Amino acid sequence: MKEAAGLRQRRPLRPQVITEDSPAQDAKEGSTYSSKVFRVTFLTLAVSVAVPLLGVTLLLDCPIDPQPISLKEPPLLVGVLEPNTKLRKAERLWENQLVGPESIVNIGDVLFTGTADGKIIKIEDGEIQTIARIGHGPCGGPEDEPTCGRPLGMRVGPNNTLFVADAYYGLHEVDPDTGETKTLVSTKTSMEGQKLSFVNDLTVTRDGRKIYFTDSSSKWKRQHYLFLVMEGTDDGRLLEYDTVTKEVKVLMVGLRFPNGVQLSPAEDFVLVLETTMARIRRYYVSGLMKGGADMFVENMPGLPDNIRLSSSGGYWVAMAAVRPNPGFSLLDFLSEKTWIKKMIFKVKKKY
């Protein structure tokens, strides 16, 4: 007899399988979670840094107005330009007794130099003596330079007097025996509508009649020389002072940080170092080319600072910094990236 018609046939139950997670699966899920946490943390930190920097870039004033500068790729430092360590073997004289000596001249066996604390120093028989100070104290640090003075270029005249270029006070003549100081050209004097703001170096004719000197900028003073380099300001000048007529002439304009200056052995031209541009310009002061100018050396392996005649008839050029090649040159990298320069100096000003 069949079962009751109302009895429904039950569907077979599907088997349920319960498995336990493996350690590998747990590790994978943990790794994924850690990666997400790292990404979120990194993005949060990046935003927290980028937003203030963006605000600094947009809202804060920048102390400089950088100009794009076009520099060629630095020369390879091979052959005669290959770096060496010869200067490390030089004997250090009067170490820790002189504060930042700049230009050095001699009268016989007696040396003279200007120092960072505004002094004009005489060194005779190993003894150091202060003979003059163009500015006035106190002279404690870089912030005191504008009042203390900073003697930079120095030359010996035909009568064994010293001609000194002070960055803040101008051209002066100093008696090496008495220390008596006479102003030749004051920085308060306006030259073609511009005052002298950063008198740097000078060179003198053998008869002492003409003094050629550089004014590195009409905007920046020596204590802000880094601003001058980074801004690429082209307001530097080469000038001529006549010691007889007392007249001052502007010979060259539009120079980017004109620095060291040197007359040729024949005194027919003057060489002017343009530090920011890593080159040397030439200005003719006599002969058929008088009043003309051209390039003497360009694309130097470093930033030229000072220049003097050598005994072989050439020139000694001191570099303030090297442009490494192969290697990384910060000046070359930033030369046309004005926005990076602005950001750097805005942050520097704020902090």
C-alpha cells in the first residue's frame, strides 16, 4: 500500500563543508591591510607637507626675484682640470689669528690684508698689527658688516701706499706706516643714477693714475651675496677712477656679480670675473680696441672669485666653488628653475 498522498518527498540536503583558514591566507590578508594603512599614512603625510609648502609658495613674499640663467654644461674635469689635493699640503700661516683674510699684498717682506672684522692688517716678522679700520665697531659678526666695514680688494700704489676696496665704504687710500686713511670714492656717491652698494675688487695702473674697480651689485650688499648669486641679478658694473681728476666713469654695465679684476701686463685691457656666469670678460682700456669688450674665458669649471697676475705672464684665478662634471652642480641645476629658487628662499625667510 502506498504511503499517504499528502506526504511530500523531501529534497536531499546538500553537504556543508566547514574549513579552517590556513596561516598563509591570514598572512595575505594582514599584508593587504598593512599596505592600505601604509598608503593612507604616506598620503596623509605627503598632503600635510605639500599643503603648507604650497601655501608658503603662494602667500609668502620672496626676498629675491630670480632671473633664468643659461649656462653651458660644465667642462669635464679631466686632463689639466682633473681635481688634485695639492692645496691640502699648503702650510697654514697664522691660523686662528686672522678672521677671513681676503686680498693679500706685500711691500718687501711685509704683508698686508683686510679681514672679516673690518681691520686692515700688517704682518711683519711674524707679528700681526692692526694699522687701520675704515668702518667702526662693534664688529661681532656678519650682521655688523655694514657699519664695521669689509675690506676686500687691496693693491699697492707706486708710492707704496695701499689702495683698498671696502664693500660698504668704497675706495680708500691707506698709509701703511701711519694708518692714515683717505676716502677716494664713497659708496654714497651716485654713478649714473645708481649708488655703489657692493664695492669688491680693484686693479691699479703702474703710474697710479687709474684705478679700475668692480661694483658687484647696486641692489645687494656683500652680506647678501648668496641672494645676488641665486637671483642672477645683472646690475653689476666695472668702473674707472682717475686719481688726478677725481672723476669716476662707468665702463661696463649689465654684469652678473662682477668680482675680481686685473689689468693685463701691457695695461691695454682689464679682465673682469663674472662669478654667477662662470666666465671672464675683457674690457679694452687702450689701443685700437679701446672702449670695446669681449669674452676672455667662458664656461669655467667653477665660480671665479679672484684673479691676479702670475709670474709666468698668465693669471691665477681662485674659484669659490666647483662645477662638478661628472657630478652634480647645484648652481647649474637651479640656473633656469626660478620657481625652485623662490620656494627655497621663501621657506628660508620663514624659518
